[in-house]
Amino acid sequence: MSVRARSCDTSHRSCQSHKSPWNGFTRFMSRLPSGSEDNICDNDNNDKNIKSIRRSVTGSMANGNEKEGHVLVLYTGGTIGMMRNEQGVLVPLANAFVKNLRKYPQLHDREYAEKRFGAMGPLVLPVTATDSRRVVYNVLEYSNLCDSSNMTMDEWIRIANDIKESYERFDGFVVLHGTDTLSYTASALSFMLEALGKTVILTGSQVPIFDARSDGLENFLASLVIAANYNIPEVCVFFGTNLLRGNRTSKASATSFEAFQSPNFSSLATANIKIEVDYCLIFRPCSMEKFYVHASLNRNVGLLRLFPSITSDLVKVFLQPPIEGVVLQSYGTGNVPTNRDDIIEELYAATKRGVIIVNITQCSTGCVSDAYEAGKLLQKAGVISGFDMTPEAALTKLAYVLSKDWDTETKRQMMQTNLRGELTAGRPLAIQDWDLVEAVARSLRLSSTVELQELGSILFPAMLNAAVMRRDVMKLESLRGYGADISQANADGRTALHIACCEGDMKVVQRLLKMGANVHIKDRFDRTPLTDAIEYDHHEIIRVLLQCGAHLHGDAVLISERMCAAATVGNTKRLQSYLLAGADLSQKNFSGRTPLHFAALHDRMETTEFLLENGADPHCVDMLGETAADLAETMRAAGAARLLAPFKQNGVCND
Ligand code: ASP
């Protein structure tokens, strides 16, 4: 079976067709100067937009103590951003959202933002008492703000592609979306965003955010804070006080502020005074792959809900080509009438033709099973179990699975496999999984669930790190069996993968990655596992991390400072590490100097050679207008001067 997606065993722009990821955006409203707010809808402006994001993400230098989390907000429409027109009717108003956000002190710390990024830079949240990173966010407004009842698969693909375009430049993503079809979009995205390593949160509101009494403000703020501060590599829905797994949600109320329910799966996090994440529940992709988007869906899918006296003619017509996949909503635990051979025959005929029929329950909670004869009949007719999937998840999963290049049997299997935490098929988490923590808890006379969880969050990172230090892969496995989250951080925000990348044992690193360890987590010093692998020059590990989607992050000028320091002492191996990780060897430091300037200045011949061979720009001039060759000459660095002589000419600034 050639299948790329694997699961952990523990578990708008306009509503038009999609052309290019950037096509149809208004632009980064939070970046352009006022007065230049015309729509940017054509492909020619893609580069402009991307450069605009880069500038706004980097900004001027932070003082180094201020930690920031960068979030991209995709504003697709929905009630949350709507305003009342003269008739008092709610309508989306183009180009108004960001302007209004800037006026709200809870949503924008103007003083900090202007000092750091200038007047029309990105938006910045005020510091929160409980979360460590400042949230810096850009808003990408879709040019045709969409009531979500108008959403189609084209918009899902568009959102997925937009996340792909900016994936490496942001720590997390918030999608502002109408509530009506939000669960469909969240479910679809959960499948389309493959090997996701960052947090994507969909939210909206029942009342517009700028109304005096609105749920929008809380929903938006909490989503931003979670996306910037917590590593929850899933597509989630935030509403009320709960962060839910997106593909487990359904809209449950047209009026309540708690509009979404997750009937068969607990909240991933709750936002009360503190944001409390239940890390044991996080679904972590275990494939050693880089993030990518599966940007096609099969539209020949449908939802068929049984009801008493349904005619076999209706079932027959429904199952006719071009239909390729059907979610059948049966009664209770998956039952169909036992006295309706006519319906069973139609279902059987369709599955024989290759139509995939997935059985889920009409009840809002629970799972289908073959406990009754009524359920067994479906199995015999070739209908497969959808376990406890929501209708939204089952339908979008069908559209995803059917668009894959797999044979029919593989597609049927994948529908019954837990791909993104959307279904519960195996053994539920048993209480014994907590044995280890419980034993310690008993001796400390702790008993409540909260105490147990807190103890787990203290013990597990320490035990995981000890296992990494001992290179004990078996121990890592057994700790996960006990319920440890493989990406749980210690007090310094460091995970087992950080330690393993310093230690340099490839087997341990690979094991951790296969167990779902996340490559994007930043510790208290803003270091990712990739930073550690670079600074310990573990080249093979750098390669594996990149293969799993890791990338350099942070200010390019600071990265240059580190490369310049390496060039100064002739540490060519370190420069190799940076090169492998994707750094630009010609990147200037604060003085406009490149690593080549320093290699020349200190007459590091081997390093100079390496830099020249690997494309470092010898014509680059520093702030004083000097090239590397000029410096070598001034310093009488004979070896470097000889190597650089062929390039001795007027320098060109390569900004
Ligand atoms: N009709 C709106 C929509 O789904 C409702 C909402 O945003 O809550 O776009």
C-alpha cells in the first residue's frame, strides 16, 4: 500500500475558482501606508505581497529580551468582521477590519508597534499576564469577504494554499470564518494540510467583533494568543472558552456563544484565566515528512440521511454516477431497517461499482458498531464503518481520500484509519497508562485529576530527557505508552528533540521524529532543534530536520552575526551547517559585513575558499564601502587577498 499519510498509533478572497495562492487578496492591510489601500488582486503583485510579509515579520530589531510569536490572520468573512449598514443589516465591509482593529487597545498596542515596526506595520497585542510571547499579527483580507454559506471546496483549497505560501514566516495561523460552514472548512483543512507542524485555528463569532457586546473579541484574542504561544500542530476551532480539534466539531447552536461542540472528543485546551492545554490529546503527525498541501478534492461525494419510509428509488438515484463516495447517516449505533432488502440491494450494487459508502450515526454523540443485526447487514453490503466521525469530517475525508492516487481498497482502508485524530477506532486511553505518574502521586498523597496532570507535566519531560541522554529508544517508547507527550517542554521550553539534536545521536532523533516530535518548538532562548543541530554541527541531523519541515527562523541579520563569528575564527564546519540549513552566506550583519568580510579580515583561507565556492558574493560592500578584498588588502591578509584578487573591483551593494 503506497500511502504517504500515516497516523500516530495513540491515538477568499472571493468565492471564485482558485488560480494562484495570492490572487484575490486585498493585501496586508496592516502593512501598507494609509491612502494606498487599493485591492491587489493580480498575480503580478505576488512578489510584492511576499516581500511585504518578509519586511513586516522581521521589522526593526527587537531588543532581544522581547519574545514575539508571529501569526498570520486570514480574514475570509463571516459575522465576526461585519458592520451594520444604514438599514442596520450586517454586511461585510471591505478594507475596514484592520483600520478598526488598530483603534482597539485590547487588539493593538500602538506604542510598542510603532516603536518596533513604524506606523503602518503589523498589529501587536498588548502583553498578556500569562503567556510569554508578544503576539505580532498580520491580516490578509480576502477581496470578496464571504458569508460562509457561500464557501465551496475552491475556498478550502485557497485557504490551504495561502497557509502554504506563508508557512515558514509565521508561527501560527488564525482563519476568521463564518460559523455556518466553519466545521466543514476545519475538517477539510485538517486533511489537506499534510504533516502540519504549526497551529491553525479557525474562529468566528455570533456577534460582530466591533459590536459592544460580542463573543468575537474573546474568540479572536484567545485564538491569536494560542497560535503564537502554543505548539498544537493541528487544525483547531476556537469558540467560547474551548479549543477543539477542528475535524471533531459541528456547529451546535445558531445563537449560543458556545456555538460549537466536539461530541466525541474532549477539548484540546481551555481558555480561562490561564490557557490550559491537554498535551496528551494532541495529535502529532508521525510521518517524517515536510509540511505540504494536498490541494485537490473529489467533489462527487454526498451525505445521505436515512429516515423511516425512505424509498429505494431515492437511494438508487442518489447513488448513481458520478457519485463516488457517500456518507450514510444511519440510526443509533449504525442500524438500517432489517426489513428493507430493496435499500440494502441498492447499497450493495453501489459498493460493487466501487462507490465508497461510509456509515456514521445520526446521533450527535457516539459511534457506529455492528452490535445489531441491522448494522451487520450494512457490512455485508460493503458499507464501511465511519466509527465516531462527524458528518463534516466523514464527508471532507471522503473528498480528500477519493482525490488521492490510491486503489479502491487502500481508499476504503484509509477511510477507516485515524489520519488526523478524526475518529476513535482503537483502544481508548486506559487508566493504566497513568500508572507511573499515579505511583508517584500516591506517595505524594496527590489524587485529583488536575494534580495528576500537573505531576505528569513535570515528570515526563525530565524522564524523556533522561532517556535521550542515555540514548534509550525503548524507554522513549514506553514513556509514550505511559501517556507522555513527546513534545512536552521542560521549564526552559526545551523538548526531548532539542536535547537529542545537541547530543547528535541520529537514531534517537529519528525515533523522536517518528513518534511525532515537533520540529518548530522554540525554547526560552528562541532556539529550535535546528538551531541546536547547527550549533553542534550535526550535519546529518540538520538534513533530517529539514526533511521533516524544519527551517531557519528569526532575524536574518542575527543569523549573519553568528555566521560572521564563525568566519572570524575560521570555523568552516559551522558555516557548512548554516549553508545546509538554508542560510544565505551573503547575508549582511549589522555593519553590512558578510562572513566573507570576516574571513578576509582574519586571513582565514580555508573559510574564504569555502565561502567563494558556495556562492558568497565577493562584491558585497559594508557600511564603509569596503569589499572583502579591500579588507584583506588593508589587513595585509596575504592568503585571503590572493583568493579574492580576481574579484577586486568596485563593490556592489546586494541589498
Ligand atoms: N452566516 C454567517 C456565516 O456563516 C454566520 C456567521 O458568521 O456566524 O458566514
